[in-house]
Amino acid sequence: MSYGGKLTRRTLLAIAGVGSFGALAACSSSGSAGSGPGEGGGGTAPPSSSPAPPTPTQLPNGGREIFPAYRLFGYCGSPAAPALGQLGVGDLADEARGMMGKTAEWGGGRRVQPVMELISCIVQSAPGADGQYRIRLGDDIVQQWLDVARQHKALLLLNIQPGRAAFLDEVKAIERWLREPDVGIALDPEWSVGPGQTPGKVFGHTTGRVLDEVASYVSGLVSEHKMPEKPMVIHVLRRNIVSDEAELRPHKGVALVKSVDGIGPMHDKVKAYNAVMAGTPSHIHPGFKLFFQEDGRYGPLMTPEQVLALTPQPEYVLYE
């Protein structure tokens, strides 16, 4: 199926102008490091007191579970191209400060956990050297974004547009970052295409089973490194982009979120939200995206009051 209408404009915005950023692409390393403490010499008397156990790592604003205590709110973007979102368009630190100035509007009775979503694996219209139709941004860029996120007690989500690559392979490629307690992931199945398909010419697609494999992998990292809960966001433009969604099961340590990416005037966005969220399993939390450029062509963006009046109420709200 080909893109058409409004989606064509979004497609061109999303894939135009990023091909020249191949120099930014770098496979993230995925090693592990660590050493255990040495043991002292023999002695007959036991120590007078045992060392206190380490304090469990918490989320940037406290606690170890995201929902229902928090609502996630943030911006997304990438330094690779302005079309990919608000963050990265200008000075990253300035944009992050502007984002933080909006957090109070999105509480709706909850604490707000700020989020910076970096599109770190970017779909391409050409196959590239490995034929996968995507590039990976270098570790230096991810580190820069993580440093800024930490200045504002924000979570950093690494967004993956995989092209022909497998989601799980791309997630494993960023394992060194997922071992950080304040880094999660966002998956964009609209840009996940099969062999012989070209991103931008067809809608991508994934399955609940594929997403479940990713969630299981992330859950294992959380357990192994005793980290707080991590968000795993799935961006969905329309219902059939994810088939057999029920196969995405709950996983300990992973907060699953389905963010609806409908574009256009308010009535179209609400219609898309209702359609995509219908029948969603209860363990998958609702999310909603606002587009500064695409939505803005149709009039004022939806206000926090209008977004939070949706049913179910979004628990993740993102500006792009």
C-alpha cells in the first residue's frame, strides 16, 4: 500500500535531508564492564557490622515504577534533520529548558516525569552499505542528549526506525545505553519494512510477538542490573501497523506504552486515537503525540485540557 495525502507530506519530511548524515552513523558498542570487590585476609572474629546494602537506583524524580504515579511528558527530535522533531532543531539545552517550562501543564493530578526522545536509529530512503535502510547515530550524540536529560531529571528514550533491520537487533545494538537506569526505548513500526520493501513507499508493520521479544529482552536487563522500570513506547499511526497485539505480554520492569501518532485537525486526531486504542490490552498504557508542524497547519494545537480529556486519558504526551 502506498502513502497518500497527509501521510505523503509526513513521509517526505521524515526521510528528506537525512542521507547526508551518514557520517553520524556508528554501531553502538555493546560490551559489559564491572569488577567485584576483593576479599580480605583470614581472621577469627566476624566484622562488627555489615555494610549497608546499596540504595536501589530510582527514576530521575524518585521511585522505581512509572505508572500510576507519573505522567510522562516530553519532546522528540534528532540532530540529523529538523523534520524529525523539535528537539535538536536549535540549541539542545535551550530546547530542553523550554520543554521543562511546559511540564506543569500536563500533570492532571499526577507528577510529571519529563522525557527526551532521541530518534537515534533513523530510517533512510536508500539501502546504505548493509542494505538495511537505516543509520545509527554515534555514541557521542547519545551521550550529549543523556547529559542534558540528566540536567533536567528527564528520562532519555532512544527511538528506533529500523528500516529492514530487526527491532531486536537494533535494541541489542544500544544495550550499553539501556544499562543506564534513566534510558528507555521507543519503537516506530511504521518504519519497519520487510525484504524487498522500501521505507516511505509502503507502511511498515510489526507483530505483538516481535514486540514481546523486545520487551522480554529489556526486562532481562532491568532485572540483571537492578534498575527501575523502563518505558517501552510503541508509536502507532493506525491499528493494523501492529498485528496480534495480544501477544505483547506484560513484563516485569517494563512500562509498555502505545502512543498514537495521528496527524491533522483535532477531530481527526481524536478519531485516530479512539480507533487505535480500541481493544488495547489493559497492561499497555495510552500515549498521544502532538506535531508542531503537521498539526499546526490545521490550526492551534490541542491544549493540555483537550488532550487529558481523551478516554482513556493519555499517560504519555509527546511533542514532535
